[in-house]
Amino acid sequence: MSDVKHFILLAALLSSCATTPAHGTLTELSTASADAKFCEHKVPADVCAECHPELAAKFKAANDWCGEHGVPESQCFTCHPDLSFEPLPTLRSGADFAKLSSAGEDVTALEPHLSKGKVTVVDFYADWC
């Protein structure tokens, strides 16, 4: 392949990548309350950006926006088909529970957080996975 053809092909690939909208990050802006009502988009009605377009700026400011589909990343079922807005079950009273990181900070060692004589479950999660 000549250098000119190679350059044109590379330029075309780069320009198509540059015009592909970036995905945002999943935030808690779409979190539902325990008594939330859901809209036709299967999203909590009070935070649905399709029902309330005025909320788009808030989601975009938090980088919670899927440019490819024009909805908040935290409401994009196309990119995240496993999204669920169902509230998490409440823990029983006296349950051992510790949230070690909520903003991506490093947890250097798990040993100090293990419960001696008990089974310890560690749940790893990342928005980009």
C-alpha cells in the first residue's frame, strides 16, 4: 500500500473516531427512592431526562451523558441493558457491613476489614466494567 493511501485510510479512521460521541460515567443522579414511580422509559419518573429535558444539563455537567444515544449514561439501557432502578434490600439490624470506597479511592489491603470467625464477602465494582 502506498504511503498516500495509507495516510488517507488512517485519516479516515481517526476522523470517524473523533466524531463518535464519548460515553459518560454512571452517577447517582438517576437513583430511585424506595417509593419511586417509573415512567414509560422504565426510569424513575422524577429524574428521567427524556420526560424532563431540562435535567439534561445537570447530567451533562456531571459527565453522566451517553452522547451516542442522547440520554444520561445512568439511564441508557442500550449501553447498559442490565440497569436496574430497584432499591437495594435493607440490611437486617446488626448486619456487618462496610463500604470501603465510594469515590474510586484505593483500598490498599483487605485484611484489616475481614471479620474474624465469619465469612467475608467482598463486592468489587467499577463503572467502566
